[in-house]
Amino acid sequence: WYYFRHPADPHMIVRHAKDHSLGPPMSSLAQLMLLNPIARKYMIKTVLSKIAKLTLNGGLRADLAHLGLWLHIHSMWAWNLTGEQIYKRMPKEFWQEFMDEIQKEYPGMFVMAETYEAQAEKTQRPWTGRAGRLQEFGIVTYAKNIYDFLREGNIGKLRWYVNMFADRKYLQNTVNFTENHDEVPALDGFGSIAKAMAAALITMILPGHVLIPLRQILGMRRSQDAVMEMKNPDAGIYEYRYPALPEADQEVLKAFESLLPIMTQPLFRETYPQSAKLITPNEQNLNGLFPVVYHHKSGDALVVVNYSDHEETVVADISRADYSTDDTSEVKQRYSTEVNMYYSLGVHLAIENTIVSINLPAYGYGIVIFPKTQVNVRASSGISLAAQGLVLRYNFVR
């Protein structure tokens, strides 16, 4: 239950990992005894070097990263030692040593960590718990709270969490997602393409980083004949292959082909999204609406997602679409004559000066960009690979 004897050497005992003191041992995982300097050296020198080579210094995701923190090691594996004894054996946090090595040998390498909180109050305030501790070392952490809000359909709570409650610096160092190795494929989890794409767009407009696996872009679902050990795709026993582009889900693929080139622009990635102040509806009747505004040297943008199963109508003034801006004259003078609009099927969008009116069907979305300088975007069909990663070349309808 807690350990097993190595089949080739019965004198060698392998301890199962545990996520927290009240949880069961994880039968498929062994605990690394990081109090041992040999174990730390192996992970920091040998394993990290191999990862850097495989990814061309790109980066890594650390599974269950909180298992390497002092606090976890003390409470789970070294409870009989004093803090002084632990610090003597492990003078630095493992992740501090790990990130120091990255800064020295592999600068620019991206590290994200999966982490779950052990205490209920820390789950609501992860920046005060394990996630916050990992971020202190320069690691970005999974935003599991936000995923849960989206799966629950609780957009009111999500708006409150992002706009009023959560620590801003923490949000900027999180990874938002609607599918990962621990969760079911997005199309299975959210039930429809429209809802899955609306949720994906919300992750793109939130502060922080965005994780979108290739299998999500291709619209892959869980195989019907899969024998599942857990809920996630990686814990299933089944054979699958990535489909060729013509075999992928074309509706999902085209949606990502449109959204990714837009949402990766500096306008959206270099600014902190603000809660949009709408003319209608008022802030007490937003229901499933998630409206945000961006102000950047290249332009201003309004993005509205209707994350509900009924129609909604929104009217906003882009020149004062956040609660911190009252003076509209300067903003209006900086707009160019062309306005770029992108929206999902069934959306009706109209603009007069800086007033935007959007009628959104269930799980519909609209994106309106007011450039301050003209930006030309070349479009071509198909997908190509570039040296620095996946680049989507796309066609879209304005």
C-alpha cells in the first residue's frame, strides 16, 4: 500500500508518492527523496540537461511540482526531523536550486508547474500556498481554479475572482487551460464545440499564459474504446494518432486558425485586460457575459464572450470601456479609420463611432479592434511549421 519491493532486488524498497497526508499513496508514482543531495544533483544536472536537449532549451512542465517543496517534504517524509535538520540536509528549496541552474545554463527556458493545494483556504487563495511559493522561484503555475469555474459554468464567480479577488501578480504568472493531460478532452468536458471554444477564448483573454494542446486544436475526443484508469487522456489504455489536417474536426480547427493569430498579437499579450464597463446590461445583470477591454499603443480592443445557453445583447463605448477611464477625448482622436471585427457564427455586430453593439447567441463571442496605426495582416490558407514553433497561417472573415 505505501511501498513495494523492487522486483530485481527485494532489499530495495520503493516508496509510493503521496499528494498530501490524508490522500492515498499513488500506485504509479515513486517518491524522490530530495533530502538526498545525490537525488537533487541527478534531477538538476542529468534530467534537466536531457530535457533541455530534447526541447532545444524550450521548457518543461513539472508534474505534481509541490511534492518537491520543503513544506511537503517535512510534513510527509521527514516529520520526525526538525526544521533545522531539514535545512542542514537541504539548504535550499529544490526548486530554487533547479531554477538557479536554468538561469545559469539554460537562460530563457520556460518552466510551468502543476500544483494542488492541501488546505481548503489555500485552494481559494493559491497565491498564499504552494502555487505562490513556486512562483517565487520564477515558475508559472496551473490555474486550476479558473478551469473549475469554466467547467461549472460559474462566470459570475470567475468575474469576481479575476477582477476583484485574486492577486494580480499571481494571475499574470499562471497558465490557463481548458484541456491538459489531467483533464478530459475539451470537446468531451464542455459538451459542445461552441461552449468549448467560448471557454478557450476566455482563457486567452485572461491575464497570464495560455495552454492549448495540439490535440485540442485538431478537435480530438477521447476514444470510445479507451480503457480509462483515470479521467484524463494520458491515463487511458488505447491507441490513437494525431489526424492529418483534412481528418481533423474542421469546425474546431478553423476556429483556432482564426482566433490564435488574433489573440497572440501584442495588443492582447502585452497588456493587462480590464473589466469592461458596459452601457447595457448593467453590472448587476451580466449573467454569463465576460467582457474585457484592452488599451495598448497599437490600439484598443473589446472582447465579449457570452458563456451561457441563452442570447445576450451588449452595448459598450470602447473609449471608456473600463472603470478607470473617464476622459474619452484623447482615446477617440487616436483611432484610425478602420475597425477590425471578428466573431463567431450567429453574432450580429454594429459600430457607430466608438459605440459597439453586439447581439450574441449562446456561447457566442465578438472581438472588436480599434487600431491606432494601420496594421496589415497577410493571410494564406493552411498550416505551416516555423523554426520557433507552430505558426498558424489563416483565412478569416471580417
